[in-house]
Amino acid sequence: MATKQAATVETKQPAAQERARPLALVTGASAGLGREFALLLAERGHDLVVVARREERLVALKKEVAEKFGVRTKIVAEDLSHAAAPRRILDELRASKLEVDFLVNNAGYAINGGFAANEWSAHADFLQVMVTSWLHLAHGLVPAMVRKGRGRVLNVSSLASLCPEPPGSLYAPSKALMTTASRALRFELLGTGVHCTALCPGFTYTEFHDALGVRAEMDKMPKYMWQHARPVCLAGLEGVERNKAIVVPGAFNKTAAALCRVLPYSLTSKLIPKAVVER
């Protein structure tokens, strides 16, 4: 696969010892939960490194958080489907003498259609984003957090990781790996001052389903199944501060997750929304 050089928008960066504010890195920051996480972390006094493919949106976000909260932002326009992208991001941080205190692994998407209906190249790109890229970033950033004795890793997984998988989709399996790997990393980090949490939201009002091309089908689902981005992100931030292994925000989602834990798969698999099965 051809590689793409990282596009960065530079800001004057102070030396590490001069930086008064903690630094948060958010992937998938151009829209949806990622953008909301960036806004909330800026509001809480974090400088930012924001990563996404759509540079123009990151530029607008940088301007917004500077005007509202006075924080500094470094933009890294990267496509995480490229295998070299995480290494380029880590190298860019090192070259800029930036140490990340808070990592939000949020970038992700889904593929429409079944497993056999899509080319393997589409699945390979998907798995690079959904499995390899966030693990690579965590592996590169966690050791420095441990050395400092503080840090936060918040991995945006999904309620789908705790429930039966829709036919042919790799989305739920990839999120299941994120959830279990987050739990394992949290266990490894106990006592170090570094927290790790998997946030498992259900249906959330973002651009996710528009990009997937299923907005009309999703709009037919009951409103009580949906949440807005801000309370989802707030639940994640609170959960990682408490070092909770898994956070499932919202009453409906908590109920669904509990049912999936206690009921047999033969029953819960029949409860997958029709709009999800037929997407």
C-alpha cells in the first residue's frame, strides 16, 4: 500500500519543562465523539494534538479551542489506514518534544455490506485503523506515562463489543478486541498512576451512520436507543479518571449489556436491530 507523509500545521511549542498544561492526543478528532472529546479536554485545560484525515476540519477545531479556551493545538493530518501512520505520529511528537498525558483512541468506522461482499483491501484498511493503529499508539505513548507516574488512555470501543455480532461484520469483533485489550492493559498498569478504560457507547448522534450510508434506516429506530455525543464523552472522561475497566453510558445501553451477559447467545442474537442486520 502506498504511504502518505503526515501533513502537520505547526504551532510554536514550548520546551517540555515549560509546558504548564497537560497534553491530550485525540484521534478521529475531525467530527463526532473525537471532536467532542477535544472540546471537553480543551475546556478542562489540556493542550491538544488532534489527528484525522480531514485537515480543514482540524484547522477549524484548532481555531475554535484557541478562541474559547486559550489552548495550543498541534494538527497532524494522517490516514490511520496506512501502516506507517502511527509511527509517523510518534516521530512527530518526539521531534516536537511533546509528551502526551492523555490518549484518546477514537478513530474508527464501519464497512457497509458483508464480509465476502467487500474486497480484502477494504478489510485490511479497516483492521489497520480499528486494531493495529490504536495499539501502536498506545504502545508508543504508555511507557513515558509510566515513567512519569501519571497518564490516561481512553479507548472508544462500542456496545457492539459486548453483544452478539451482526452477520458478516468485522466491526463488533474488532471492538471486542479493543475492549478486552483495554481491560488487559488496565490490569498491567495498576499501581503505576496510568489509567486505561474502554468506553462502550451504543447508538450515538454523530456522522458515523451518515458515512456508512444508513442514516435513513437508523432514523427509524426508537429515540430511547440514542444518545448525544457530549454525555457519552463525559461518561468516558469520568470513567477513566476512576480507572474503570469498562464504561457503558446510558440506561438503555447498560440494560442491553447486562442482558447480553446473562442471556444465551441463541436468544440475544435474535435481538440485533433489523436495521443493523440488513445494512
